[in-house]
Amino acid sequence: MNSIRDIVSTIIYDIKNRLNTKKTRQKYKKSGKINPIADYFYNNNGKIIEKWDHYLDIYQSHFEKFYNEPIILMEFGVFNGGSLDMWKYYFGDDTKIIGIDINIECKKFNSKNCEIHIGDQENRDFLKKLMANVKKIDVVVEDGGHEMNQQINTFEEVFPYVNGGVFLIEDLHTSYWREYGGGYKKEGTFIEYAKNIIDSVNARHCDELKVNYYTKTIKSMSIYDSVIVFEKNDDNIIEKEINEEYYFKLSKKYLDKLNKPKKILIFNIDKEKLNTMRNYFKDEVMIFGVSHDMELKKLQNNETKIYIYNNEDEEFLNNLINKLGDVDVIIDNSFEVNEQVKNFKNFFQSVKEKGLYITNNSHSSYLKEYGGGYKKEGTFIEYIKDLIDQINAYHSKTEELKVDNYTKTIKAIHIQDSLTIFEKDKSEKKTVIVSGNYFKRYLDFNLNFR
Ligand SMILES: C[S@@+](CC[C@H](N)C(=O)[O-])C[C@H]1O[C@@H](n2cnc3c(N)ncnc32)[C@H](O)[C@@H]1O
């Protein structure tokens, strides 16, 4: 039974979140975006759902390929059953939903095409038995207890059953909260665990690491504030050749989202890279290429400007960027780890809002000839690992991790073998938004959810 104090504090919490929701709903309406998940969320008058405001966009961008498809979806954390209804709406009535919760009360949400299993997601025996009956899944949403071992055990036991699909884990800011077992850079948190998976994704370039299941199966890891989305390859074959075609294939999906780009800047440009970008953008953009190789000057034309410089000229790149102003995309094609870090630090700020910063060759962080090495300080990959903490810094409870310009401007880091793509966008402090009919909750005194 809840005390009057619980009820009052919950009502205040709800009012605050309702007001937040009103604001984000208006913003969504104004944006003109098409997102059926957001439409459902903002119009839902049924079971309660609570999410952080930026999750709705993340769901849409990673689940879109399954929209209205009869998939198999597994969700850890059922609570009021609100998100189960949302998935049913989004993926369609023929989708099979498997919900898992430790709370026996959730059994009541068992229905046609929606199985509820009761158990503790930290318990590997429970998970093994569960998965023995499930076999293959397309989408996993991990929104259970949010404690470190719950998250890690669930990922390890369930990820192998994801069939060329998506494993999305949310509320990862608990990795920074002591009450959930978290702590900044603390060993054993899910965020630190995920940083090690970045090494596994690139393992075939590293003498000190063995290729493992994650090397073979992870296509990409998309890292957002509080959320990581793992996308799987359709098969277990590792891409053999890291070449221009490979980079373009993986970058295209992000390039396609750009809104009328005008200026592209490429560090360490070569003929192949210029050709791919020119074929993709046609004559609609100016391409600015930077190289040490005098020969490349020949490639210059009305839409392509090539700048030649030598490393001793420290001010060259700064002067260039001052001259060019903000650009839509920067592609860093260099190999030296120092150069990759230096370029990012100096030029990320020159990318426009909603633009991209792409570092090809990020596997050189593991190659000795370019200054790399496994977990070696100063490599680009180690630098990215610090940026992951920065993008979660709004949730920090320690002075050691503070909000900075990267927290405010990096929307996502997409990690693939040898390729890192940053999506730049305004990233404000996130708010909780709510959906559904709250009166029933008060009538039931069902307030124990935070
Ligand atoms: C945040 S709520 C889920 C909300 C739901 N996904 C939604 O969006 O409407 C978290 C749920 O995880 C469940 N949970 C907590 N610890 C768990 C554990 N160890 N194993 C399984 N479920 C757990 C809680 O009972 C609670 O219902």
C-alpha cells in the first residue's frame, strides 16, 4: 500500500512529465517528421508508457526496416504492458511478442501473439531455458532492471539468438549511477563492457586480440545518450576487404539523410575517394580535398578544390577551415592515429548541425605502424571511448564527468569495423515523457514504478 507521501510525490512527478510531454509533442508536430512510434506515443490513451524524449527517434531509425513486418520481438521489462501495445501497433498484429519481467503481475498481459515469461534477467539459467524455446528473434528491447549484471548477462545470453536484426539497450545512464552498480569508468558497468566490444568489432586488425563472435556478427554499434543499438550482420562472414566500396556502402545510409549539403571537406583525399563522393553528390556540392601529394592538384575543377600542404605547416588546416566556414561533412581519410585525433579535436566544431564527421581507417588505432596498439593511450579508438562518457554526461553525478561541448553536439557515434561516423546535432538535457491514461494508475494505487 502506498503512503499519502508516495502518492503526492508521484502526482508531482507525473505533472512535470506531462508538461515535458506537451512541449516535446509540439516540437515533434512542428518538425514535420514521420515517425509512427511517436504518433502512437503522443496519441496513446491506453496503458502507461514512460520514455526519455529522444528514444522515439532512435526506435524509428533502427526499427524502420521492420515496420509492419511480422517479426519476433523480445522485450525485457514489461511493467504496465504499455510498450508491448506500442510494438504491436508498430510491427502489426502478426508480430510475435515475448515479454519478460520479474514481476508475476505482468502475467496478465499474456494474450494472442504475446507471451509473458516471469523470471530474473540476471539469472543465466533462466535465460538459457527461455532462449532454448525461442530460437530466433529479430528485435530485442532491453528495458528491464537496468543493473549491470542484469544487462551484461542478458546481452550475452540473448544476443546470439538475434537473427540479422537489432538489439537495443536503453537507460544505460545507470552505468554512471552507484545505486545500480555504476560509476564513471568503473570496471563492470555496461558502458565499460560496450567499450570492450568496440575492440572486438575491430579485432581482426589487432595482434593482441582474437577474432570472436562479436567480430563476426556485429555490423554496427550506434551509441547515443543512454542507448546503444547493436545491429547484426545477416551472416557470420567478416567483410574481407576494407576498401572504398566498403566505406561507401556503410556511410551511404547517413549521407542519404543529409539535407541539401553544399560543402564536403576530405582530409588525405585520394582519387578513389573523390570519385565516389563526386558520383554520389554529382555537381551539387563543392568538394574540398586536402593532401600532401602534389599530383592530386590535377583533379581540381569547378566543383573540386584541392589544397596541398605539408605537416610542418601547423596553421594550414586552421586557416583553411576559417576560409571555408562550416561544412556539411568532414571525411578524414588519414591513417596516423595522432592525426585522426588532432583532426577531430580541431574540426568537429566546423561541421554544421545535422552534419557528419566520418573517420575512415579507425582500425589503424590497433596497427603499430600508425601509432596504434590495443588499449593504447592516444589512439582514436581510445579517444572515442572517452567521448562515449561525454555523450552521457548529462546523467553524471560526479565532478569528474562534466557536460561539455561534445555532450551538447554529438547525437550519435556509429561504430563499424574500421569506420566511425559521428552524427552532429543539438543534444540538450533529456526529459522523461509520458503517454497513456494515468487515472487508472491512481485508482489502482499502482505507483511503484520508478
Ligand atoms: C522501466 S520498466 C519497463 C517499462 C516498459 N518496457 C515500458 O516501456 O512500458 C522496468 C521493468 O523491469 C522489471 N525488472 C526489474 N528487475 C528485473 C529483473 N531482474 N528481471 C526481469 N525484469 C526486471 C520491473 O519489474 C519493471 O516492470
